[in-house]
Amino acid sequence: MQQIRIPRKGPSAAISAPRPSRDAAEAALVEHYPALVRLAHLVLPPSLGRQRRVLAAHAVVQRALPRGGPARTGALPRPRGPREEAHAWLRARVVTGALTARELRPAALALPRVTGLRLFPRAGGGDELALDRALAAVAPEVRAALALTLLEGLGPEETTALLAGAGVTAPHRALDAAARLRATVPGDPAALLRGPEFDPCTVHLRPTDLLRRRRRGRAAALAAALLLAALPAAGALRADAPAPVPAAAAPDPAADPAALLRADPERWADTSRVDFTAWPARGDRTRDTALLGRALTAWAGDGVRTETAPRTSAAPPAGPPALLYAGETDGAAVVLLHDGVRLARYTEPPAGAPVLVLARADDADVTTAASVVLARTGAGTRYLLAPWIAEAGVRDLAAPAAAARELAVAPDGVTPPVPAPRPAGAGGCGGTTVLQLRSSARIVEDHAFLVADLGGLGPAHLSWTPLPAPGVPSRQPREATGPLGLAAWARSGCLLGPLRDSGVRSVNRWEYAEQQLPERAGRALWVCARAETWEGTGRADVVLETPARAPETVRPLLTVPDTAACGRFGQDVLAGGPWTSPSGARYLLAAGSRHVVGITAGGAVRARAQGRVFAARAPGAGAAVLDGRLADGGLLRGWTAAGG
């Protein structure tokens, strides 16, 4: 469990305001306590978890009071100057304490303490969730700068001075980063930060694991009884006296099987939100309250081994989750839950300890909510299909001309084991087995699509964007189930292997340019495969497909992590890399997307070309730099593979 230390005193330079009297400080703290706690809560690291972050925020503020100073006078300070000075002094102490909180041994964590209860601020909507994620991704000093400017109303000079005094080495950079964050998040950040979702003074209370505490209470009572029985002076104890049981608190709705949400079996066919919220509860153990209770207790943190997908919170659900499945799968008991943001799969194997797997599932749609992995065994992978899936089959991406093999899906939506892909041969990447699913015409989304198991709970949706014809507007991603799409993905299947277990929700193969190779070596195709994760980041793999390159040996020319390029919010791309002609001559090749009208190379290769493609001799080694000119006059910095 992560512990923190709240410093009793920050650096002396952190407090620019004069030290107030204790009377003035206490009066300012009482008057501004909610705002100060909100400020500390925003600066503290989200990795503490919801409960510990709330408690730590209160501890930071309560420890900001001066312990010494002038004696009490018995009278409150004047209503203006002294109290405002005290507020500024406390605010600086709070920021310093929140920025310098760090890990400490469990016994050293100071009050307040809360035993037997979990507490957390109210869950917000989409804008609040987006802002919370953005805040979690930046440094503490950036959160402090944002809070000081938006909530405390400080100007840039006051903010940078306070941050510098708190020990921040680059306060101006923190202020600039806060301004960028403010401009990129949806909604009004100031209004959102003042809402109840970011208020650690208005919290929900839930009991912790009652069953585990009750068992521990019984064990402690029994141990005490045995100890007393062993003491000669303790007197006689009745051997059959039952151990005292603590009074049970009110059940937590989030851990109560009776409170589980269950969608109507026909809701999926009559809703505009076709995602996991429309899944009914299926399986032959949906009324097994003991199994469901164990699954909910595991999600509440009862010591069960928990695996989380990248950037997925392991916190318990804030309210009762929805039950999607409970049944037997390959001899194991499996429960699938959904809290509106995450999927939770609880598995009790025939032998061994239970396992809880958590993965993001927010903003799912008809394709990304179409299937979930129930189990992986030596026989293959079993999936649970959405109720709107009318047909299901299996394909090998390496064999695009072969027909899909039909899957015999059980009435509860569980598939038979789908065999794992064939192993890779020498220099190859192996086969890639994918599901081809077709949705029901009852949801007016009657179309087939591909999903690939990339190691997570939810398979990733595969799509394809072909080259646009001359004079035709750019195309949108389309399903890759036709002959051309399948043939295209047969050449990109090797790109899926490195994406396993990285939280990918979709992969689109975008053919953004074609180029006639030098020395009449044929036609090359420039491809950018973008892998989109559930939390919004993306990875771009650029491939130069030449006539001599076999699909089994396709490797990215270059890979760019954490980028918006090659997607909806990054539609301009320029990339280049080395290429050796059949005669042995070395070239630097490059190509840009449709808005690129000129390319300039610098560094080891110096040349210029009009249009979207570029080819120049590269006689020596060294790095090249690419710049593209866009149709609107803008400039685009290109990517260059090593060796170009």
C-alpha cells in the first residue's frame, strides 16, 4: 500500500507571505478550508488512490498550521489584511506540502485515519473523466499551476513565485504546460475543477470488505479467548461459548450481488447506445450469489491476484456494476462485470488461486464491444460474443483467399476454442488468427468486421483505408472483410504481434501514398498502421511495401510511439527511409500524405522534390532530415528511418 509523508515544514523559501499569528492562521484555515483541501487534492499524485488521496489532502491542510509563533491574543485579526496574509501563507504551505509528499512506512502516516470505510469524491461525466485523466498524466507542479491560476485566481507572476518558493525548478515551464492542458481538455476546466467530482470535502462513504473484516474479527476474538484460557488467573471460560461477532454494517451496494445491474435481454435491439451497457447477463450461474459475491469482493481488493491492462485503474467500482456473464468455461468459474468504464473478469480455475483481470472499456462501440475473451487454454481462446452478433467465423490473415471457418456459437454467446496462430518460421512472424463477425440487421449496423486477439480482454478492431483515387476526397477507414482489404491485411499481419498486451482497441492500415521506385524497380506502397489504445494514445508503424518484399518478412521502416499521426487528429504525415535498388545503389525514399505538395531533404542527403514523393541517391552514411510543404503553406517535419 502506498504511504505518504506530509512535511510539517516546507522550505523556508516556499513561504513568501509573512508568518501569521496562530489566531490569524486558524481563522484563515476555517474560512478557506474547503478551497485549501481541494487545492491539495489536485496537486497530490493520483497514484495514491482515491481514499488515500482524499485523506492526504486533509492532512496536508491540517499540518499547514504553524506550531509556534506569537501567543494567542484572544481576539480575531482584522477582517482584511491579516487574514488575507494568513491565507496566502497557508496556501503556500499547502502547495509545498502536496508537492513534497513522498512514500513512508505505514506506521508513520499521520491522522486523519479512517477504518472500515472507503471514501471518494463523486464520479463525474465524460468531461470530468477526460480532465481527470489529463491531470493524472502531467507533473504535480503542472497540476499546482493549473489549480493556482483557475481556482485561486493568481496571476502568472504570483504563481511562478509561489512554485519557485515551493522548490519547483522550472515554474515558467509548469505554467506553460498548465496553459496547454487548459486549452486541450473539453469543457470549462475552471468550472469542472470547482464541481463535486474534484471536491475532497464532499465524499461518498462505503464500507470495506465486510466478509473479510468479519472473519478477522472472529479470528481475533477466538485468539483472545484462547489466550485468556491459558492464563491461570483468568478464571474458567465456557468452552462452548461462541466468539463475539462485530455488528454488521450496512451492505455496500457495489459489493452486493443483489444490487448487480442486469440489462433487459432485448435492450440491445432497441437502443442508440450499442455497447457493453446493452449486454444482458448470460451464463448458467447468473443466480449463484456466492460466486458473484466472491467476484465483487475480489474487485473490492480482497487480496486476489489482480492483473490490469495498461493505464487501467484497479480501484473498486463506485457503484453496483453490471453483470454480463457468470458460468463455467473449460472447468473454471468465470464472472464478467462492467462498471461503465472498465471490464472485470473474475476467474476461479479448477486448480490454483482466483484471478481478477481489469481492462478499459469506455467509449466502446458496436465493434469494440462485440466480443470479450473469456478464457485462454491450450486448446485455444474462448470468446463471449455480444448479443447483436449474428454470424461468427475464424480467419487466418496470412491466407486471405481462404473462406472464413464458421464458429458454432452456444446460445449464451460463448464460442468454441479458437486455435492459436501458427508459430513463426525462420524470419517470419507466424499466422494471425482473427474473428470475422457480422452484426444483426436489427441494429441497422448489418456489416461484417474483423477483430484480433492482442492479449487483452477485448479484441482489437481491424480496419483499412485504401489509397484515394486521383481527384477523389480522402477515404474513411472501412471494414477489411472484402478481398482487397483481406489482401492488404495479409501484408500487415506481422505488425500485430508487437502490439500484444498494450491495451490496443483498434488498428487501422492506412495506405497514404504510392511511388514508382528508381531504376524501374516497380511500384511501392507507403502504409501507416495506427494502433489506438483505450486511453487515447497511439502508435504509428510506417511500412514501405515493395514488390520484392514478402509478407512474412514485413517489418516497420520506423515506429513512432505516443503520436496522433495517421489518425483522425493527425491526418498529415511524411516519412522516409533507406532503400537499396536491385543494382545495389542506395537511395533515400520518402512520401507524404495527400496535403503534402513538396519535400526537402537535408543532412546526409540534400535534395528537393515537388509533389508527394521523393527519391534521391544516398551515397554515404548519416542521418537525413525531411521537411514537407503543405498545400495551405504550412510546414511538416518528417520522420526518417535510421540509415537514411
